Amino acid sequence: MEYTIALRSPCKAASLPPWVRRIGRLPLAAGLLSLLLLLSCVRQSEDATVRCESLKLPFHRYGPSLSAVVSSANLAIAFTDRENASLNMSLIPLKGPWNASSPSFETVDRIDWANSFSVDFGSMLLAVDGSRENLFYLDREREGEDILKWAYRRAGTDPWSVDTFVPPGRPLAFVPDADGRCGFYWMSDGIYRTALSPLPSAEGARPASLSGDPMSVHKRILFDGTAMPVSSGGRSGFTAYDADTDSLSFWEWKADHLDETRIPGGSRIQASRLRPDGTLAILLYEARTRRIVFKEQTASPKGFRETGVTLADGTTALFFLEGKEGTRFFFTELVEDGHGGTQAALSLLHKVEGEYRKRVLSSEAGAIRSLSIVESGGEIYAVLLRDTIEALRIRIE
């Protein structure tokens, strides 16, 4: 299913898709505001500019989340399996047609051997720095005793090595620093950080030094949602939502501490990136008004310019890319299935010949519990976790 957002074309309410017609159910002021922010009519159209391949991984009793990166010549996907309490990795070759592709599978570690799964079962973070693959994850060997582990190897099929960090806690973000190292952040009784040096040319994937012991860099925060790592223009850190203060903040690394910048009107469903000039761009979903909003930092450090992007129902994850072709917006939403029900979908808004077009990339029953999107070599890879894992390879002409 696809729609074009035509900024100048008039259209009738009857020609609008159901998610726009439902604006009428909002209070009048909110409905008018949403229409003004949308600044568009929506019409169906054909679009041959987006090519999308899909590959589904064999069924497992998947945990609540996944993490994906491009590593070497593969799309690497980390996930947990509830049936055998394991942390696993699948590698999908980037080259060649996916209908003939044969993903590989391996077990990285057995996790959570306690009598019942913890609320943090499946908390993990997969990241690549240079030629090293890093997996940060929580393990439990007995009730009430968490272990924060770091599995690492040279990218490919080398055996995994495993270290631990103390104190244990939930992985938050892995962020490249301006000095060439990478900062790993996690939440325990406060926010902790350790720096990983670049991978040496000699054999071995563990840096000779972890740049000192892990340090507590901020008080404990009740993070809700996903922490988004950002790094560019000499700045690095992450954006995250604090449920205690009901606020979204940019947490920037400053030599020996985290500096917090509150983002007005923030929400827990967000995606962000730092531009080369060091300014912050953030995509947000406002559940109450159903708006997806784009915020761009202005010359004032705490000032943001706001633009309405579109309306959507039930959005749980966002992502965006910026380039000479314009900004491409990815978002999950609920769409009608044609039989009076709804399906969970991943949709794309992108510009074609001066108009923003909407393309539904994947739509089926079952909530989208986790989403990971990466870009590499002119192609975009999206990995969705429902009851199954679906990987999409997207090329926009």
C-alpha cells in the first residue's frame, strides 16, 4: 500500500485513507492542529522507486528484543531464544539475491539459568567498531544475581571471547568518541561508562586496555524506551527518555561526565542523530495526538524548530536518514487489513519528484516488538521482530 503526500493538490475527505479520516475523532483544536502540521493531502499512487526484498528467519521462541548491524559482508542479527535460554547470532550475506540466501546461525552464550526469566531477559546491544563485533548482554546464573557480559571477536566466524563488567546493569548505548575510542554505557545504580580502544592490528579482539575501570558518570535514571547513540561534529552521546521526569534528554559525553540537555516536548518513542555541524535532529511520536514530529536544533543550544511529518496509529519505533535526496522517515504503525481489523506495519515516507510518498514495506498480524535499521552501501536494512524475525533489504532509486 502506498500514498503520495502532495503539498499543493486539493483532495476530498472521501479520497483520504482511514488513518487521516480518523482525525475527525480528535477534539476540534487537536484535529485542526494536526491537519495544519501535516500540510498535505494524501492520494494513492504507484511507485517503482522503492525495491524491497524480504527474508524470514526460521521460527524460534524469540525473546523481547533484537539488535542488528552490518559487519564485514553480512547483516548480523543478535536475538535471544526463550526455549533454550540462549543468546544467538544470525549472519545474512549482503551480496546476491535473498531468495537464494542461506543465513547462518550460532549460539553465542547460554543465559539466564535461574528458575524463571528476569524482567531484563533479552537486554542486549550489538555493535561494531572497526573489525570487532561486540555483544553486551545481561546473564543470570541464579536468582537475584545479574552478570553484565561483553562477548567480542574479530568480525566473521572467529570464536567469541567473553569478559564481564561490574557493576552489572542494563546495556544502554555504544558510541564512537571524537578521540577514536568508543564509549559503552550501561545503567546500574547510576549510569556507568567504559572506553574501548580501537582494535589493534595484532591478533586478539580485546583491547590491551579498557582505558581504566568503569566510572559512574551520572545518577540513576529510570530510562524508558530505547537509548539512541549519536556521534558527529566532535560531539557524542545518546538520547533517552526519563520516565521519572517525563522528559527526553540528550546525554553528551564531556571528558569525565555526562551533560544533560532537555528536549522540549520529547517522548519515549524517538530516533535521533547528530549532523556534521554538531546540531541535533530528532524524530518523535506523540501518542496522544498521533503526530510524528521532526525537531531540528537551532543556533540556540536549547532551541528547536518543529515540523509535523504525518499522523499514525500505534507507532512503537522510528528511524530516519538524511541525505541529498531529502529526509527519509521510517515508522511502525497500525494499518487496516481490509477485513475490519488491523495489522502492524513498517512504513516509509520519502520524497519523489518534490512530493513525499508513503510506502508500506511490511504488514502482517502480530505486534512489532523490536525494530533495528542500518544503512550500508546505498542499501537500507530493516529487521523486525514479531513472533518471527523478518529482515528487509531496501533500495530507493
